[in-house]
Amino acid sequence: MSLIECPECEKEVSDTVNSCIHCGFTISKSVESPQSQATNVVSDADEGAESTINQMVDFLFGVMYLFLLYNIFTDDSISMDGASLFGLLIAFGLLYFFQKIVKGVLATIARSFENTFK
């Protein structure tokens, strides 16, 4: 156990508490040594490519969801009985599952490229 300085009231508190005993400020567990902060910067950079890929996949699948919903609700030939709605639910569930698979595969590829070119 060591003492750290509260960011709010600048009084010393234990590094094991969740909040300052003096002012009640929530103590983040991110108060770290400079070496561990440098490691976090590197890991944040690694997550940058993965985060970008996830955002791009989410955007593309979001466009697909909107396109499908628009076509479903503007097409007069589609009946909205129980079986059709259940089929739509299954189709959107499968599309969501496929989205998760694509995100996982692309994230794995991005990590392997980052590790290769480091």
C-alpha cells in the first residue's frame, strides 16, 4: 500500500481506495508510474486501428440495416403477418451475427499486420 495525491483536494490517500476519504472524489485506478503510462500509450495506439475498423464495419452494416428497413416498409408487396415478421427478426439476427464475425476477422487481420510491421 502506498499513498497517492487526490486529484481534487490534493491530500494524501491510500492507493487502494476507490474514493478520497477527505472530499469523496472518485479515485481512478489510472494513477500509474511513467513506465506503465508509456505502455498504455503503446497499447492505445494498437487499439486505434482496431477501433477504426470497428467503426467502419458498424457504419457499413448500419447503412445495410437502414437500406433493408427502408425497402421492407416501403414495398407494398410484403405482407406483415406473424411469419414474415419472425423471418425478418431471424434475418436481422443473422446479419448482426455476420457483422460480429466480420469485425472479429478484420480486427485479427489488423493486429497481425501491426505485429508484422512493428
